[in-house]
Amino acid sequence: MKEINLRKYYPHYTHDMMVSVSDEVAELLQDFVRAEDAQRIRTYRHKAMYSLELMNEIREIPSDNLLPEELLEQSHMRELLYKGLQTLPEKQRSRLIAYYFMGMSKVEIALAEGSEETSVRKSIHRGLATLKKFFGKIQV
């Protein structure tokens, strides 16, 4: 037998009420608390909103739509990225796009271009350094 405080499980209780329950009931109550905590964390992480269409039931509606501020920020960041990529030489730009956007490995890029893997690696590294300088100038 375990002794539990009902105030922990029923928030409307105003004072502590200790009750002895069997081990199975105590474990079941603890599992419910863990499940509620996990659900609350999932709701927070996935930015879920609640719909109160039915008075006796709350349904979760995941929010796939971005807020206008988020859309504007994404648009601005995409524009900056395109401007930064335009400052690079053609070969560096194509290698960066292939590696980061198309998911090709450096070896695959080298095979497709008929060049050495080390030159592709160095070219991507130099392109990233140039982009860092470009973005550093913009934020100043």
C-alpha cells in the first residue's frame, strides 16, 4: 500500500488529503501524470492550437500555417541567401547548391564534374567563407 496526496492529482482540492491506495493504483495514477506531461510537451513543441468546437471535448489541431511574421522572415532570409549565392563564382555556387540543397556528397559532385574530391571540398569551404563575409557585412 502506498500513501498518496489527492491534491497532487486533483487541482481543485484546497488542502492536502492523504489516502492509502494499492501499488497498482498508485502506479496507474503516476502513468496518467506522465502521459499528461508528455502530451503537454508535444503540444508545445508542435505549436498545436486547441479547438473548442465541442463543449465536452478538446481536440488538438496542429498548426501547419506559419504566422505572417515567420513567412516574412523566411522570405527575407531566402532573398538574402540568393543574393549571397549570386556573389560567388559559378563553380562554387553550383557546388554549394549541389551539396546543401540537392543533398549530393562531395564525392558525387566530384564524379559528376570530373574533378578531384579535394578541389570540391576546398571550393565548398571557400564558398562558405565568402558567404560568411557577405552576411557579416549585411549585419553590420
